[in-house]
Amino acid sequence: MIDTILYGLTIGAILYIFSIGLSITFGTMQIVNFAHGMVYSLGVYLFISFLPWTLRIFPLAMALAIAAMLPVAYLIERFIIRRLYGESLDYAIIATYAVLLIGADLIKYIWGTAPQPVSDPIGVPLVVLGVVIQLYRVVVFLSAVVLFFALRIFFTRHVIGKIVVAALEDRDGVRALGLDVNKYFSIAFVIGSGLAVLGGVLYAPITTSEPYMGFHILLLAFAVVIVGGMGNLTGTFISAFVLGMVIAITGRVYSSAADTMVFVVMALVLLKNPIFSFVRRLRGRPAHG
């Protein structure tokens, strides 16, 4: 049971690191950003390419992959996402999904379709109550916890973070203060994209990287954000670990239903908070009742 709990915490940590960018993006920009999956998967493949160049120094290759994807994320926001502000939700879905497809095809063209495994960078087993667990999984979990508190400090004490949080609550009010909201939206988007790459790189030694890896985690991440509340940073953290444990426990009993149970939980949340309110929120209209 200990290994199941640790697996759930590990998956929850990855889901949180990836999902927090989606939560920020939707909360500030009201954009459903499928391109987040492209940034995630392309960042992982860049990391795999950088790994031999850096003499397999994991943190250095990870830093290079994140640094390489930040300009890409900015260009996506500047020339695609920014043109969708205030537009129908349908346009955002189509445009960002196209970016996701382009990213998958680009990966297939450059790296091929063969899965890309990454070895455990620590490779140190621990024995807890007679159960052998990998130290790397513990590090991934602790990284998510540290990131959560670091983001809390950023959003509560740094001026940029405070403006982003204010925009989560009232975008028009922030504009009324004479602030260049688009600039802060770009910063939030780039930060979220960097975290997507971080999550992908940390997950690479646990799973196998393939061109469509962004599609799968994107669906799970949307479930996390919906359960936690769109734009709710603390809710995203809690829901990521709750759904991570759901995946782990269900996988132990019946592995084929692990991902399905995530969407069952999401459906229950939507039933408790009527789906019409959710749809109105997505379309940027106030919900009543």
C-alpha cells in the first residue's frame, strides 16, 4: 500500500506542476489553452536532446529545456493567444488545439515516433516498512510542495504576482488602474509554460515519452483544474493530489479504469456545481443561482 500511496503522490505532483499553468491562464485570460500540451511535450524532447550534451547532468539539461521553451511560449501568447482575448471560446479551442497538433507532428518529424525512455537520475532505492521505493519519486513530490509554497509567496508578496491574482478576480478593475494587463498576462503565460516543461521533465523518468504525450496529460489536467476551480491556485494543488490518489488506488484495483475514475470525480463535481454555471464561466458570463 505504501508504494500505491507514493505513486499517487508522485502523479499528483506532476499533475499539479502541469495544471497550475492552465489554472492561471484560464483565470486571467479566460482562454482554454490546449497549446499547454505542446509546450509540455516539446520541452521534454528538448530535454532528452540536451541530456547527452550536458554529460547527463539532469538539472542542467532541465534548465536548458525550460529556457529554450520560454521564448516559444511567449511567441504563442503574443501572436496566437493574445488575438483570442474576448473572442468566443470556440476560437480559442480550435486555435490552441491546432498548435498542439503541430507540436506533435513536429516531434514526429524531428525525433521520430519511437518512445524515448529516460533513466532515473538518482537511482537510489529506499526501504520503508519493508517496501522498496525510489528516492526520485519522493523528490518529485517534495518539489511540488516546495513549488506550491514558492508560488504562494510570489503571488502574495511580489508585485507581478499580486497583479496576476487581482486579474484572476477582476480583469476590468486591473485595466481601470491603467496597468498594461497584456504584459502581465504574457508573464503569467510564460511562467505557466515553464512549469509545464518542468512537470514534463520530472515525469520523463517515470513514464515513456512519445509524440502524443501532451494529449493524455492535458485531459487529466483539465479535470484537475475543473475539480479545483478555474483560477483557484490552492484548489488546483489539492485536487491534483486527490486525483493522483484516485488514479493510484483505482489502478491498483483495476488498472484499465484508473483514468476513467478521474473523469467520474470531475462529473460529480460538475453535478454539485451545476454544469450550466461552469459553461457560463467558460464563456465569460456571470453565473447565477
